[in-house]
Amino acid sequence: MSPSKQLHSPEGIAAPVGNGYTHAITAGGAIYVSGQIGMDPSGTIAEGFDAQARRAFENLLCVVKSRAMPELLFEIEAIAVPD
């Protein structure tokens, strides 16, 4: 039997864009967070690389905190793509 899965789209960040997208899934006691972008809760993209990166990590932290997960993250994979 596979573990139950729960989809999560917390308040405090922009709503998911597109069909079938969610900010995170919890399963088997772990949280799997989707890639986050530099968009604020109003849907505005931050201007400039530094501001977008900061906002993306703020969104990531918002998702993790919304699930009351431990403060310890064991893996973060970040990919920066130039314009």
C-alpha cells in the first residue's frame, strides 16, 4: 500500500499557476516542494535577479513552515538560469 499523499498550496504566496500544480506534496512523513519563483502573493514578479532569488527562497520557507516541518532541510537543489 502506498503512503497517502496530501497536496498543499499555503496562504502567503501566489496561488499555483496552471492545471495540476501544487506548491508541495506530503507523503510518508516527508514534504516535497515544487520549484518556487520570485513572485509575491499579488502575482507580481520581483525585479532583478537578487530580488527574485530572495522572493523564491521566502516562498520556499513559507511552504515548509505551513506544513510545520522541522527546521532542518536535508536537501535543496537550486538552478539559476540567466536571461
